[in-house]
Amino acid sequence: MNENLFLLYNHYGIKETFTDSQIIFHAVNRSYRDFWRQIHFHGKNVFNQDTKNEYKSEFFLSENLPRLFESETQQDFDKTHYALCNTLIHMYDGICKWSYGIAQRLINQTLVHLIVIESNLQTRYWDINSARRFFHVPVETYTLQMATAYGRDTYKHVLHLKCAPLEDVTNRYHMNYYNIEKVLPFEKWEFPEYIEYQTALRKTIEESSYADPVDWWFQAFAEVAGIRFTHSSRSECK
């Protein structure tokens, strides 16, 4: 138990005496640190914990994220998730332009962190074990590759799905296999490609041996983290 407490404090700044909102605040802050370079306040890359702009999302989610844990169906979860993402986007109007891709990453990465935190701390503030079957997976490069790469059979958890959004001069994007030169980076994703990706992923995982989408995400991330698919070919984008 002491080792778990050390891990939580060292990585998240969390103590076992923290309230539920304090834990979420620190989990959001950890998520923010994971991709802050994609956020431009007033056109500049900024990360300063002492400014009110960065704290907007931490305070908002520390109060509102638990609504996701109250979902009784996938439809409930998706509807609440959509509302939270859009509120985050509009909170920053006039400060910076947040895409749906940035908002989802902050929420979904925080949910992943809360799974890790709760498995170690066991606060029972939330019934994460029941709610996690509805969770979306964070959209980031490593696991997007694992979900949508073509012909990568050397990886155990690759899914071979044709649902990576590739740049398209006519329709903004089209779904296909992963292509490193054409794939839209997550910070440019909007809701249509996001929900299409999550739906395709969920459908495939429901027919697999994975417990839920997050179970696949943890295993896929652990397998491929630190490795980039460094080339694309015709076979990767059919």
C-alpha cells in the first residue's frame, strides 16, 4: 500500500486524504500535461499552472466529470460526453480554438488516469468498474495506429480497422487504413470522425475477448508505446 501511495503522489500529486474533486482535478492536470503543446492560448504555446486559462478545464471537470459515472446506458454516456466536450470547447472561446479532438483527449485521458488511481487508492468515490464499459478510448497516435494499421500482424493487439480519418480535399476527411502522411492529427478531429472511430472500435471489441474498449486501449498502448510506424505504403491505405 505504501508503494501505491508513493506512485500516486509522485505521478499525480495525489494523497489518500484527497476528496473526489481534488483527485479529479489532479488527474485532469496530468492529462493536460500529456498534450499541452497542442493547446495555443492567444496563439501561443503556453503551460503555466499559475494562470487561470489552464485551470478552467481542471475546475470544470472536477465538478462535472462524475456525471459520466452515473450513465446507465451507452447512449447516456455518449450524450453526456458530447455535452462536456462542447462545454469545454466553448469555455475557451476568445482565448484559443479548441477542437473536439482536444476536448475528447482531455476527458478520455482523465478517465484512464482515474482507472489507474482508483485501482491503487480504492476510494470508492465512483463506481468506475461498472461505468468503464461505456468509456471511450483516448484518441492519440500510438493506439490509433494499433486500431487502424493495415498488414501489421507482428503486433498482438492491432485491429486492422478501416477507420482512420485521412485528409480529403473534397470532404475534409475519409475513413481508411492508417497512413502517416495523410492521417488527421487528433487536435484537428471534430465530432463526426471521432464518433465514427469510437463506434467502429466499440463494435469490433464487443465481438472480441477484450473486456471493454479501455481494456484493449491499455494493452495496445503498452505494446506499442514508444514505437512509431515510420513509413506508409499503398498496402496501408487501400
